[in-house]
Amino acid sequence: DGAKSSQHLSGLAADLTWDGFRVGSESYANFISLARRIGFRGIGMYNSFIHVDVGPERVWDKRG
């Protein structure tokens, strides 16, 4: 269950993964850097995906 005010519901957030996704890999780090450069302000790191959004600037790490 997501938050009722989730930015996903407004199309302002996405959870992303890709072929070869691996926490700590070079592509993982490069993606986070690129996401910040193109304007994503919320970056959430998880074991199986990365969350990006255009809300307030913040970073969280839920990797296990």
C-alpha cells in the first residue's frame, strides 16, 4: 500500500530497473548521477529498483 499522496499517482515519480540491474554497480551509480542532473530531486535506493521523483530534494536508502 502506497501513500495516498504518492507522487506516483500524479505521474511525478517512477520506480525503475533494467536488465543487469545490480545494487552498487557502475550503471547503478551512473543512473543516480544522471537522474540528479536531469532534475529528479527525490532518489530512493532499494534492492530491486530505484525510485525517482520531482518532489522536494531528498535521498533515502532502503537497501538491505
